[in-house]
Amino acid sequence: MQSLESSDSVTVTGLFSYPIKGCRAISHRTAAVLTTGLSHDREWMVVDARSSPAQFITQRQCAAMATLRVDVNAEAGVTLATDGNDALRVDAPSRSALIKVKVWNHETIALDAGDAAAKWLESRLGLSHAVRLVRFNRDMRRECNRLYAGDSGAHTYFADGYPLLVTNTASLADLNLRIGGGANAALPMNRFRPNLVIDGLPAWDEDHVDTLTIGEVVLKLAKPCVRCEVTTADQTTGIRPSDEPLKTLSRFRNNKEFGGVTFGWNAVVLVPGDISTGDLVSAGYRF
């Protein structure tokens, strides 16, 4: 495989983590990139308590999760809040508060955050059934699919499958042109819930990139990200105003190999370190 490097006009323009899977993003100026992804990313999760193992819940099942803000506490707990500043501080769960959970086809043992958090979530999300808030149990390990992650040793917390999701601003600009409706109707990048946003690559060049080097950090793009109805939800209100961007993506980004429309790439971390917005990115292409 031949590798060519991009010019040094490619930069990091966005860094985002999602401490609770499915809830709002936290924007970062600088972030630590670990083997598992950005620090604390998808370390917590809401689960449906009606089954065992308890099934994960995201905006696919509950779009109102987009209305919940999350902050990470210094003691590794979280604070949940609504836009009305109705807040609840949740401490790190006891190491003995074990609960069996399932993310897609992976079953693991998580840590239960308690009744107060569960009741708060049920009320604020308008749910009529029991849920629990859980934290990833670091005594466990959730491996990434080696078919795409190779021998990188990649593992993650409660992300769908990989430590990082990388998107390209030029690809979003092209997608918005195809959707039409003018600048006022343009979809924001937060619809795609990325961890790392880069600028300076031509549209859709991420499909041909093998590695991204950002300072000491090295990422490998492992698999295109198949998109779902979460992308149709406004990431502030949880309202789904239309079937875009899925309608337009289906016309030119329908990837039969992966079973759906794609936007952005899942990445694994080959070399961890810190990344800041504005950092230069060197993209190694595969040919």
C-alpha cells in the first residue's frame, strides 16, 4: 500500500466528547485522546431496566436525550441538567453496584448509579418505564471488531463500536449543497455527533485516508460510519424536522458492503496523546 501525505493546510476544527451516550456533546479546546477515545467519552449510558441484561438507550429510542446537558465532575461523577438548569449531581457508583448491560451484541457488567439518577432521568425524558444510569466498569474490557481494528488492541467504553468518530467539514458542505435550501437550512455538524472534526481535506477524501497524525497522536481510520435516524434530530431540542440528511445520503452514500448510508469514519488510536483545536493534521492516504 502506497501512502501519500496531505498538505499542512488540514487542521482540527472541533473536539467533542459525550460523557453519557446519547446526551449532548461537550466541546473541548484541548482533549486527551486515550486508547478508548477522548477522556470520559461514552463512559456512562442509560439502559432500559425492563430486561436483563439491560439494553442501552440512545436518541434512536428517545430523541429527548438531546435536551440533557452533562458535565464531568473532578471526582469522576457527572452532573445532569436540563436547559431550565434543573440539575442533579451523580457521584461515581460503588464498585459493588453491578448490573448486567448490553450494547448492540456485547454484554458486559457495568456499575449502577443509583435510584435518584434513575428517577430523575425517567421524569426529565418523559419515559413511562424504568431506566438506570450506568458507568463503564473498568474491570471489564470491550474490544473493537478486529476485522476492522486489526491488531491495534483497540477497545472502548459504551461507544457504538470504536473509540473515535472523525468527520470532514468539506463533506458536510457538499452534503448541504445536495440537500439544498440555502445557508439557513444547512445542517450543522452536531447532527453526526463526531469526536474529531477536520478541515482542509477535499470533500469525501476521508474515504481514502489511512492515518491521521496530529502532533504525537496517530489515528487509523478503520471503518465508515453507517448513519441512523439520530442524524435527523435537532441536537438541542430532540425534534426531528425532516428525514434529512438520510434522504439525500441514500442517493449517493449507500454503502452495500456496510449495510447503510455512511458519513464520517470510525477511528482507532494507534498513539495516544493530547489534541487541540487548531492543530495541524497530516493525512496519510492509502492507494
